[in-house]
Amino acid sequence: MSKLVNIAFQGGAHGNYLRFCIDKFSTLTPDIVGTPFTENNTSHINLEYSGKVDRYHPTTEAPFFKNTDEPHILITIEKEDLLFLERWITIRAGDHNVDISKDLVHTNSNFLSNFPWTDKFKKFYNLDLTKNKAPKFLLRDFYKLIFLDNDKNGFIVFDKKLRMDQPKNTFQFPVSSFWDKDKFFSTLEQASEQLNLNLDLTDKTIHDSFIDRLNFYNTKSRALEVTKAIQDKEDIDIRALDTVEQAYVSAWLEKNHKFVIVPVCDQFFRSTGEILNWLEHYPQHYKAMNPNLPTFNNIPNPFHLWNLEK
């Protein structure tokens, strides 16, 4: 049976929820009873779907997509999405429920089969994740390295490949649209018009339930507020920052202040005032080119290249 539409998406990018909305709102499919929300706040409950709306994760090798002669929606990811996405992706994707803000983070075999951390943690920290829990300060450093070079983030690298090889009749649906009710339904309407989905979007209340279940939604921009406070030399309390937010702030500090490296230790800064004091009095004899930054003054960083070859 040919599909009304195929939804291709990376894990955690809300493809199951989009399948629910299209199948429910399309006048070309039967009505759906119930909601897809799990106790883990994802949309993974199996309902009586019509079978006319498919969703799948593209394969990691070309040609990536299936049913390429049928209409597609590709959920796309931008670098600006990573701060929010990375905060909960280990919890929601695949319902792995791995909380990286704990003091010791346990990663099971199912998680490690979907998140390629094993070799990286062995290389960077000499830590075998198949046998040991990871301390929080290593997770902070790990995510800091990710934010220092977003172009090499797995989401971004794969998204670029998918856009280049997407099927001819594909509508690109930004993942950030899900995080704003008005933008979500506006984008959904555009998809309906392009792909002839015949969506009746009169009742929009379901998206309130979706947003209520988005982890950390109310603090989505908190780390950005912290970096602005540092720029404005304003002292605010930052003890509530989670591991990914701390990593983002750490990366921002290293990218915006030459020759400094944020300490790798259990205790993170408690306020922006502490950060400002640390920056002002950073020991001159410790200042050196940061080997984790891919560029320095917009030219390739030789220390970074050397670090990659090790």
C-alpha cells in the first residue's frame, strides 16, 4: 500500500508525534482514539494508526531513504537546535531514559548501541563505559567538546547528508517548529499544502499536551541568558544549570576568551560573578592555544590538528 506520506527523522526529533498528528488530522485517514504519550513523555504508544503515514530513521549509508517515489517529510536540525536537543536526547530517544545530569551516569548496552560513546570515552578519558559509570564532570567535558565544533556534531553531519539526498517530493520540517505551537501548526499547514495531506487543523489542543511533556522546556534558553549575563558583566546565580548547559557555557567561554580552558572538576561555577573573577585573574603562565578549538583567528588551529592525529 502506497503511503500518504513518509516521515524521515533522526532519533529524538519527534517523528512519532508528527506521525500521530498527520494521521489524526488528515481527512484521508480514520480518526484516532487516544494520545501517543508515554510515561517518559515521548510519543511511542502504539495506537490504531491507519498505516498510511509511515515514520522511520534513515539508514546510515546512502541512499538513506526508502519509498523514494512517495511524498516525504524530513525533520531537519540546525546548529541552533543543539543546545535544547542535547539536554534531553539521551532521556527521550528510544526511551533510553539516561539522565546525564546525575553525579554518576550509567549507560547500558542498548543505549551504547545507539549512541557511539564507547570508543570516544575510551580514547578521551580511558574509561570503559561497558564496565563503568561516567562521572558528571567527564560528561560536561564531553559535551563541551561537542559544542566547540558544532559542524562535527552527529546530528548536523547526518542532517547535511539527508538534505543532499532527500527524495524529490520532500518537505523539510524544522525540528524547532515543534517547540512553538503557532510555528508548529503553520509549518504543518505548509506541509499539508505541498504534499496534499488534507489536514483539518481546527483543534490544536493536543500540542499543549506535547509541550507540557517536553523536558526542560521552561528553561530552554537559560544557558543563553547566562552567556549574555557574562557579556554584560552581570552577576547571577547559575547553580541550577544542568550538565549540558554547563558544557555549553564552558564551550562559549573558551571560544570567546583566548587561551583559557575551563577546569575539569566536579564543582562548576556557582555564579557568573565567579566566572568573571576567574576570567580576570586567569594565570598568565597557563594561557596557551586551546587544542580543542578547530580554528584560531579564523585559521586552522595546528594544535587541534595535532590533537586529532594522536
